[in-house]
Amino acid sequence: MKLHGAVRLLAFGFLLLVIPAALSSPSAAQIGIGISVRIGPPALPVYEQPICPGPGFLWTPGYWAWDDDEGYYWVPGTWVEAPQPGLLWTPGYWGWNDGVYAWNAGYWGPHVGFYGGINYGFGYGGVGFGGGEWRGGSFFYNTAVMHVNTTVITNVYVNKTVIVNNESHVAFNGGQGGVAARPTPQEISYAHETHVPPVAAQVQHVKEASQNKQNFARVNGGKPAIAATARPGEFKGPGVVTAKAAGAPYHAPAMSPKEARAPAPAGNKPGANRPAENRPAEGRPAANRPPANRPAENRAAAPKPAPRPAPAEHNTSRPAENRPASRPVESRPAPSKPAARESAPRASKPAPAPKPERQAAPPKHESAPKPAAKPAPKEEHKGR
């Protein structure tokens, strides 16, 4: 019995480790993680919200997603069942960052966090969410901004005071023409809460939207035929809503999707495509400067040693021995000095004279003791 209890305990512990990992795994579709594009998304289209299919469904706004072969495509807004009571949906958004538009994926959490200040509508006016709230285990809908059948759903209220951060249909934050919104301290604190990635129905919804050519901006011109659906993945039937108009005139991008997809690599920075010889040498050591400058440096350095040896040839006399300390090492007049010192002892014929001369050579100033040769005549007197 004890063995079976231990096995059950281990199995239970294993499940506790596996379940959270499965929920937070990238395979659980963290939609759009790491996507960066050089061209911004089109404006958000104008459309109506389909009626809520039943209690517990929360609205997830439509947005422009990216395909590497086709470019931007519209993911219709839809109603999704919350993963669990108490969770709210924070929409994803495109944000300008270091030369590219980066996608920040949406998530489920206890509070609605920062979503770029984008006005997605239907309670998502750029700040927070005014479309409803959780009361206990039930979600109550604000019918002032939510399309709800009150005969089917009775958990409703009316609150017309809904914050709208901007009235535009701009679909990205920052950069030229983007929404100039920054997260508040409260929204930053929400970013550190426990989040749940998009549910399986949302992942499938995005996948099916990418397979419908009518959703691509280059085809629909910013006015998708399927702007919203009543349920995820239901792109046909009475629950489908068509866009009334594009949020702004659509302009086809100049570059292809494959060219736009690269997240501004180093090879595309200004000047990086120029030949190495013509690039600026900022931050590089002198040894790595362009080869074109090296001959000029060598020609400038060569004449310097030439004029210096000339004065040394005129100063080979003894009084100039004290000057080498102030001369540059490059002139090297030293080789001529030993020759002068070696010839001095040979001029005096007495044998003892060369020895003191060699010992006194390093100090250079002890050549004065030469009068030591005077005692020699006295010895010759004694001999006589």
C-alpha cells in the first residue's frame, strides 16, 4: 500500500510539472512572437461587431497579421470563450522599435495591460477595457459598447463612460504616424502578472485566416470581406460581418514581403553595402584604416630620420659627448663615439694607460686622471 501511495504521489507531482509547461510552451501558439517588419500595417477597417453567441464569450478584436509570402492579412475579430473565469484578453499590437515594426502578441490575464494605445473599438479604446467585467464567476457585458442579445444573456449593465484614447484607425504604436502612447505604471505592473497564451481556438482562427486570400491587404485594399465572425474559424454563414470601409486609403508597399520581413540586419544599415575601402573608419584603430592612406603615412614618416643624422656628423668632437642624452633615439649617433674613445688610448704609448681608459669609459668624465704618466720621468732620473 505504501508503495502504491508513493507512486501516486510521484505521478501527481509529474502532472504538476507538465501541465504548466504545456500551457506556457511556444507550441501553445504564442501568436506572432518575434515577427519584425520594415513596413507598417494598414489602418484598421471599419466594421460592426457580430452578436455575442453566449455567456462567457469575450470579444477579441481583429488585427493585421503578417505572412512572409503575401504580406499583411486581416485576422477577423471574434468572440472567444475565456480559458477560465476572471481572465480578460489583452490584444496584441504592432510597435515601432529600432527601425522595424515588431509584433507584441496578445494574452489572457487578470487585467487588461498595455496594447499600444490602439483604438480597436468595442470597449478597447486604447486604454484598458470598458466592454464588461467579471463579477464572481460570471462575466457581465456593458451593452453600451457590446452587441449582446439581452433575452439570452441577462448578465448585462449599461455604462456609456468608455475611455477612447484616440479616434483614428492607426494600427501601430510609435514611429512616424503611429499612436504616441506609453504604458502607465499600472499597465507595467500588469505586465508582470501570470499570463495565459491564446487558446487553441484562437490559434486555429489565425491559421485559417492566413489561408484565405481575400484577407490579404494587397487583395482587399484594407477593406476585408470577412471583418469579424461570431465564433473562431466560422468564415461563412450569418455570423460573418463585412467591413464597411477601409480605415484609411490603402497604399501598396514598394518592397516585396520577403524584403520587408528581414528585421533590419546589419547589412542593411546606411553605408554597410559600400565597399570596405570606402567605409568610414570610425572606431577602428590606425592599423586597420583603409590601405589607401598607408602609403601617405609611410612617405610622411620617411623624411624624418634623414635631417637628424646630418648635425650629428658635425658634432663628433669630444665636447659633444654630453649631448646625446637630449637627442632622439632615432638619430643613433652612438656608433661614432666608441671609435673616438678607442683611438685615444693608442695615442699614449705607455702600456698602463689603456687599462684605466677602458675602466673609465662608461662614466665618460674620468679621462682627467691622465697626469698619472708624470711619475715615469722620475724613475728614469733614479736610473741615471
